[in-house]
Amino acid sequence: MTLDPVHFKGITGLARRIQRDVDASDHREFAETVWEEYLDPLYDDGEPVVEPLGAQRLRSADIEQVALAEDRFPTRHGLDSGTINPTTFDNGLVLDVAQAAMAAVPSDLELHRARTTVMTVHSNDVTVSLDREWTGNDEGYTREHVLHAPRVSRYESAVVHELSLYLAESEHALSNADIVEDLLVMDGPVYPKGLLNWTYREPELADLLAEDERPRDVIANYIDLVERLAARSVPMVGFVKTPLSRTITRTVREREGSAPWVNDAAFFKQLLERRADGERLTDALTFTSWFVSRGGADRAMSTLSDAFGIERELDPEAYEVTFCVIYDPREDVVYRLEAPAVFTRDPEQREALVTQTLKGVAARAGPPLAVAKADGLASIGRRETDALRDALEEALDAERQSSFDDQRQEAWMSLDY
């Protein structure tokens, strides 16, 4: 421990000097006001950015009962992609490697073996030549690709990371879309929000998204996936474990001058948490009805935008992001379940999608099994990451660049507490 007891005590003393004029009950009352008066619909500069899909309700489900409920979808397929995170070499290359995998419930071992691997490389050296063809490996179970990233003057790490992650995920989804019989569950959002957020981050990234075909091709893959599944009446959802949306919070803050929540997940927690005698009740999962989202990264796929001009087969409303929010009091966590609107127009299907998700969360006190299995297959562990980076140094005949902060963080992460 780097803090002496006297320093620790001093810091906690500083915290006690922070005056709070509004207590938690006032925050909860304000959340209830926003829920009742702001969201039907929520307007931002005259545009409806959050709108109820059907009746607006707060609901609950007994954990034991819903965990034992029958599956609404006999088979579920989960999809995830993981990376080694961006790595910079002293020859000027910046690269990231991603692998995507699909899991099945019940299990399908041949499907679990399959992988899609993408290496995205950024170089300012115009003489660098890359093989851009897809190739096979592992007796055909693995598809591999090297993508030459668009050249940028900054943000190389963001570009290689997000292109690798989402190209691997979307290509693996398309390659295996016909295997999915009942339900596809993405580990994370249904669209590549890391890419879509380029619009709001920096002008260079926004220009890249608007002008370069490589990121738009990745986004087009997700549009193609929605269309292919919709043609077979097979729904897809995204299970977002760490929702970061701020559309509601930001809009309320701009309108009222303040909002006490750091993001929308904190707002929904205020609504969904149940207490008695000052204690949190943990016998039920609580959740919201469904909404259409057109704010932030969701705007690109909404009727307020044109999806970057990418050709689409369905009506524009079909691609809009719809969502509901689930709160698990046992872990004190908020999840966001989202789906393209084409799969949630029917009230019975909306109910089936949320019920299946509630069953999975109730049974595992965490992500549903299909998501957990896909995450386990796609993730690249710390040891594998280090080994891959060592192998890449040898293959590229170059050394990794590292700063003092990088070395300090690596040493900290290696500690066994």
C-alpha cells in the first residue's frame, strides 16, 4: 500500500467535507418525474430521440420463477469478438488482432471451433504492402484477413482496434448466420457503436467514416446481417453488459440545467431498484418496457439519419435501435437489451425476447449462457496476448514501443493480490 494510514485518513476526511444538499430519495423522485413526464417521447432540439415502443411500464419478475421458466427460443447462439489491444512497433506499424467466435446453446463443438481472425495494420510508410485476401487455416475452421487501415495523423490505436474488432465480429456473424435457427445474441450492441461514435469524437475520425469505404463496409456487414436474419424471421438482440449511453441524462441536463446521474444506466437504476426499510430487495429482476433510441451512436441507424448512404433493403424504421433495461439487484448491475426494430415490432416477440433474457440472467446472476460462452471463446487472455506480441516482434523484426506508464501498468497487472 503506497498510502500511509495518516494519508488515507486525510483523504477520507476530505470526502466527508463534501456537502450534499440533495439526498438519494430526491434523486429517485426526480428520476420518477423524468420517467413519467419526459420520455413519451424525449425531444432533443425538436427531434424525438427516445420514444416508447408500446405501453411504457416498469416491471418485475420473481428470480426463482423466471429462472425455471421454459425457454422461449429452443436454441440460442451467442457471438463475440476479442482483441489483443493496439500494439505499436518501432518500425512505425500500429496493429491490433481480433478473433470472433460463435457459441451455441445447446453446444455445437464444431461451431465453437470456428474462428474469424482479423489483423488491422496502420502504417505511414507507403511502401508497406499487405495481402488483403481472406485465407483459411485450421482445416478450414478459421478465416483470416489482414486489413490495411486508413491512414490517419492521430488516433491510430482507435482505428486499428475498432476495425479489427467489428470486422471480425460481423464477418463471423455473416459466415454463420444460416446456422442460427431461433435467436442470435450479440455480446454487446447490435451495431458497431465504437465505429458509429467516430461521428462525435474528432473531425478526423468523422471525415474518415464519411469518406473511406473500409469503415463503411464494416457497418454494411451489420446491415446485411439484420436483413438476412429478418428474411428468415430469426431475431437478433444485443446484450450490453456495461451500458454507457447518455442520451436521456444529457438531454435532461440541457433542458433542466442539471441531472444527478452520470449516465442513463444510473438513471434507470434509480427507477428499478426496490428498497424496504433502507435495504435493497433482491428477490426479483426489474425491467422497463421497450423504447426506440435515436440519440448518440444510435442516430446513424435511425430515421433521423441515412446510415452513411449505405444501401438498405428494408424500410428505414426497421433498422432503428430499440431497447429495454434490466436491473439485477443481486449484483447491483444494469444491463441493456437491444434489438433492431424489425425484430421488436410484434408485442409477442418483444415479450419472448425479454423473457428469455430474464431467464438467463436469473439463472446465472450474470449474462445469459450463450453470451458467456461466446465471451469465453472469443476472449484473448493476458498470457496469450503477451505471447502473440512476442511472436509479432519476431515476425515483423521490430520491437514494441513502450512508455514508462505501459511498463508500470504491466507490472501492476501481474501482481497477485
